[in-house]
Amino acid sequence: MNGKLTWKCTENCGACCKLSPEEREDAISVLSNKDQDLFISMVANDGWCKFYDKSRRKCSIYNERPSFCNVRNLVKLFNISKDDFDKFAIKCCKQHIKHIYGGRSMEMKRFIRGIGQNTCYNV
Ligand code: SF4
Ligand code: SF4
């Protein structure tokens, strides 16, 4: 089954909320100066976003989160076509999840299940 996959965020993941600027240079480089400053101001000492609630694995300011936190805005930020959005977003999520939890983690399995992919560890 090789149908087009649709990106979907997985509940209780939060892997993209580890901001560690030294590892996110590509993402930071596409932001405006103002958003770069905002991004840096959000980084806690341990590299996680200070608005990430680790115990609940949720964003504590979800409805007011910066626009660059919204995965849908990757289209504009990285100048990709809407047709390429799902593929691009899935790749980004897999990279984050692999980095934070591991390529064979429960979080990766839940993400893969969520997007309706059978099995794929080709992150
Ligand atoms: S890495 Fe992807 S699946 Fe995980 S919280 Fe971020 S957007 Fe959602
Ligand atoms: S503001 Fe929310 S969504 Fe954005 S990085 Fe922080 S915890 Fe994650």
C-alpha cells in the first residue's frame, strides 16, 4: 500500500518542542529577526521550550503559540508547495522523534500508526 500519506501530529509527543538552537540552525535561519529573537527567548536551560509541560507532554500556550510552532506554516517558512507539505512534515517529525526518543521508540510507532503507515524506520 503506497498511497499518499497525510501528516498528523501525535498526542503526547512534543519532540519538536526541544528547541536546542545549536541543533535547529536550518529552522532558525528561515525565521524573521523578530521570530529568531522570540525562538531564542523560549529556550530553557535544558534546551526544551519553556512553555512545554513535560509532565503532560503538552504545550502550555497552545492557542497562543508562535506561528512558527504550527507545522502547517512550514509551507510558507520553507517555501514548499502545498502538495509537498505532508511528505516534508512527516520527514521533519520523524527526525525530531528519532532524535529525542529513538527510531524504534513507542513515540515513533505511534506517529507511524497515526499517519497510517504500515512500518517504516527509514527516518
Ligand atoms: S514532532 Fe511531530 S508528532 Fe511530535 S509533537 Fe511535534 S509535530 Fe507533533
Ligand atoms: S510554544 Fe508550545 S508548541 Fe511551541 S515549542 Fe513551545 S511548547 Fe512547543
